[in-house]
Amino acid sequence: MRKYRVEITRTAELDIVEIFNYIATDSDSAAKKWVIEIERQIDTLERLPLRCPVIPESRELGKEYRHIIHGNYRTVFRIDRAKIVIMRVVHTARLLSLHLFEK
């Protein structure tokens, strides 16, 4: 089975911190659990990224992006040969546009 290298953009890291802080305003333990689950999901992408669906916005963005969902949040990534690039972690209600991604 092929193994991919996973990279997380600075923007996605900041998304995770922002969401953690938001959840922690209600429950510090829930925020910690959320981060643990997001990290676990990201780790699974090393082996099985193609199991994740292409996001609906891919056509408008002009590039194939996929996502993995946990609760109300989705981790959006792209596959670049042997590398997975985590682009954003956003609320599922949020529609993505090109300006939300790092260049």
C-alpha cells in the first residue's frame, strides 16, 4: 500500500487553533478531544486519501480538492503526487473560494 507524506499549511494550522479556542470557550476537554480526532483523521490520510470524496467546490476552484469530515468541520486537502497537502480546516457550512487557500 502506498504511503503519502502529509503536510499541513500554516493556514490550516491557524484554522485548527482558532477552532480549538472557539470550542474551548464552552469546554476545554471537548476542544482537546476535537484536536485529537482531527490529528487522527489527518494521520489516516498517509495511507488512504482517495477514500475521501472530492469537494463540491472543486469544479469552481479549478483543482481537485478532497475532504474528510469530523462533526461540523471538514479538513480540505489536495493530493500532489506522493504528498497530501492539508489546505484548510473549516466549518461544514462554509463554502470555499480560491481566496481562502494559500498560494
